[in-house]
Amino acid sequence: NVARFPLPYMRADDFNPEETTVEDVRDDLELVDEWVLSRLQTVTEAMTDSMDDFENDKAVEELLDFVVEDVSRFYIQVVRERMWEEEDSASKQAAYATLYRVLESVAALFAPFTPFVAEQVYGALTGDSGHPTVHMCDWPEVDADLHDPALEREIEVVREVEEAGSNARQQAERK
């Protein structure tokens, strides 16, 4: 579902990931874009370390948590309206480029564990561009320019406050 959500919007807007990369829209990235890209770097590093230590279960857990909690339940919820905008904008292109980078990397990170699912996601995402198969992709490397642990901690605090407020509303039976 995470991969399916942006694809129709990207296609309708003729988004070309070869022409619009994260590096191209660096000045247009919003705080949440920078955060998810930083989280991707943290996850990539943690997965690499876990796999180097033959702890594949920890690597998978790290990736699943990132996809479900960070990308699906937070990032996509925040950027959804940017993708729904009728007119093209720098913000919309930045969201597309960010989500494309995240999904492409996630497909490569999932490939050793779920080869067929990773292949399906990668093929739907890249189409005729990129490698013929996700299994030809290099293992993602950490990009120090995108890694910002301080930003990750700040956003985590924001998410905890938001969750506490939501829980309080539910307990009080308020909408």
C-alpha cells in the first residue's frame, strides 16, 4: 500500500525520477522530507550492522518498523495533501522525489528477505528505468549529508506528544 499510494499521482504529473532527484530538490525539501530521508539513513545503517552480525531478524524488524510506523503511518499522512495539489509545485516535486528515494531504497533493503515482493515494488516503481531487477541494485549506502540524528529525535518528541493527545482524546471519548 505504501508503494501503491504515490504511483498514480506521480504518473498523472509525469514525475521523472531521473530528472527530479532528492539532490535536485534539496532546497525545496520540507522538514518532514528531511526527517524521513534521515530515518532511511539510520535504518540502512542499522540493517547493515545487523546483517554483518548475522542478526537478520533485527534487520527485518528495523525495516518493518520504518515502513509501517515512519513511512506509512506518519510520512505519507503528512505529505498526502502535497501530492493531491492540482498544480505542480516545488513542494510536490520534493515530496515525489523523497518518496521515490525511500521506496527505491526500501525495495533494495527488502530484496534479500522478500525477493518477490521487492521485485514487484521495484518494477512498479521504476518501470523501464533503473535495473531490470531489484536484485541487480547495489545495497543502499548511508548518505551522511541526509543523516540528521538530532532532527530524528526532535520529530520523535513531536510524534510522542501527538500520540499522547490522541490517546487522551480517545479516553475522554472526544473527537
